[in-house]
Amino acid sequence: MTVTVLAAAAFAIAVSFIHIATIAIAIGRFRRTPRREPRQYPSVSLVRPLCGIDNYAIETLRSTFELDYPHCEILFCVASAKDPVLPLVRNLIAENAGASAKLLIGDDRVSTNPKLNNVLKGWRASSHEWIIIADSNVLMPRDYIQRLFASWRDDTGLVASPPIGSRPEGIWAEIECAFLNTYQARWQYVVDSFGRGFAQGKTMLWRRTDLEHAGGIEALAKEVAEDAAATKIVRGAGLKVRLIDLPLAQPLGYRTASEVWNRQLRWARLRRASFFIYFVPEIFSGGVLPMIAVAIVAHAFGWPAALCTVAFGVLWYGAEMTLAAAADWHAPALYPLYGLGRDLLLPVLFVSALRGNDFVWRGNEMQVERMQAQRRRVMAHVRPRVQKVAAGGRRRLRSLRERFSER
């Protein structure tokens, strides 16, 4: 048996174990009973930055007014007075005249991040200590705010929720569901289960004092993505980012190939720029590489390679469908094909994220840190640790030599 075959077998076994283990951890998170202690909930300011009209915009924005929460101030933020979403928002505010809702228009440029610039006026106008920043395409259940507070602990600095894709229309929306749900959300909840949660900009619950101590909301401009900056700020304060136990739905509707590609490429480049050490292992994610490894092993043993590869794929994506079913997420019968489509894109996304720095978000051209500068920053962070380990190794080696010389 050659080294190549042994390596392929070891790789397939290792990644399969990781795949099943992460699915089991995620299922455990989604099936546990949410922590709901009787309490007097505080007043909350809910800031929703808007730009354009998303699919299901009427439903997602109307859900803001249907929350079962007694003390909630609603602040809609729009950068341009010509934004097509304005008539919709004004109609909703008029229909819910009893709600404490305001529409704020204006563009305060404090960063290269247009979303952060849009949020700024809402943060400054908010009246309460507790502030939620929620994207316009989040569909809020009636207990939305209670879910967020249920995950808050004494050591928490931020509670967030990844988006869970729902109501996809078309092949590319199905593939985006496979990206959002059984891939990205799964890994986020696994990492969160080990106390290393990452903020997700779709929904963030802040205590104003915590962010003000870090320099105010303007401090989120330290990174191109405000959620990456939020993660680093919270961890820097010795606190934790936590995810809610029941993540929130984002109805997708119809998606084109370019929309899905551009969004996933943007996120990949942001992950590369902000959390490079976590980004690198992504090259090994997905089911394509282990299926190739299975084909190599099957061919070496004289087994039908195609049949073995297909059987492995059924088990791989069947496990993901089990996760989707346990979490009550969208999982059609053709999911294995959509999951395979996602995984065929993963290596291409990885390479493209390394090779480029630019992306477009809602018509705004943006740029992440270039690889050369990022390498210098990473090495500046890693080099002292390597030098410390190397110095310790040299000391131990000298000690061993001295012992042997004494003998």
C-alpha cells in the first residue's frame, strides 16, 4: 500500500470524524431547551439599517412591529433620501402609530463601511442602555428580543445570531441555503460551544456601556466588517460573544449565481482579512476532497470507485440533512446535489479570497487588507510566540546536554 493511499485513507477518516462530530455538537445545541428565566426585561432600542428593498421586505420589516416586548424603541436608518425603501417604512410606521418608531435619514461617514455609517445615527439617537442592531432582511419572531436576552450571561459582551436561509427559490438560492445553514451556521455553533463565538452582523445585542468603554460605536470601524471588529472588541475586554440557541430565519427568495458568488466571496475575503488563522483550514472543508480520497482508496483496493464515492457522498450529505431536520431547517430531497454544488465552490472561493482584496456591497466598492500587509501583521503576532517556544526548547536542550556531560 503506497503512501498516497495511506494518506488518502487517513484524510477521509479524519475529516469524516470531524464532520460527524460537528453535526452532533450542532444538533445538541439546537435541541436543548432555551434558557428562559423569569425576569424583568429592560427597555431596548432596536436599530435597523436599511438600503434598498430586499426579497420579502414587507414581511421582514413588518415583523419589527409584531414583537411581543413591552419597552422597545424602533429606529429605522436610511442613508439616502432617494432610497426606494422609504415609502414602505413610512407606511409601516403610519400603520403602527402606537409604536415608538422613528425614521432617521442621513449619511454620517466615519468609516469605509456604509452599513456602519448608516447605523451611527441610530446608535446616537437611541434612548436605552440595551441596543440591538438588526439587518433589514432578518425575519423577527415575536419572542426575538427574549431569545437574545436568554443567551446573555455575566461574562457576555455581545449576543448574536447567524442567518438561517429559508424559502429559497431556484437552484442558486438552494445552494446559498446550503452555505448558510449546514455549513456556516454549523461551524459557528460548534466554535460557540467551546466558548469562542464570533459576532454576526445580522443581529447583535449590545450593552451600550461595553461598547462605549471601547471607544464607542466608531470603534467598529477598526475592521472593514463591523462584526469582525465587534468580536475583537468583546474578546479584548475579557468578555464573550454568545450565539442564541434558536437562530433566526432570513427568507431568501430568488437568487442569481452572481449574487451568491459575490456574497460568499465577500464573506471569504473578510474572514481572510480579519481571522486569517481560522480561515486557512477552510481549504479542507466540504465533501469534495474526502470523496476524491475515497475514490483513490477504492481504486487501490480494486473496489468500484464510482460506487464507493457516491455511497460516501450520500452518507456525508445525509448527515447534513439530519442536522437540518433536527434544527427544523429547509432540507429538500435534492439537498445532496445542492450541498455538492456548494462544496465544489469552496476551493474556488478559498483561492479567490487569497488572490483578491476588492468586493462590492450594495453598490459600494470596498477593500480588505492586502495579503502582503496581512502576512506582516500575522507574523508580527506569531513571531514572538515562536521565538519564546524556540528559546524554551534551547534551554531544555542545554540542560539535557549538561546532565549527560556530568555523567
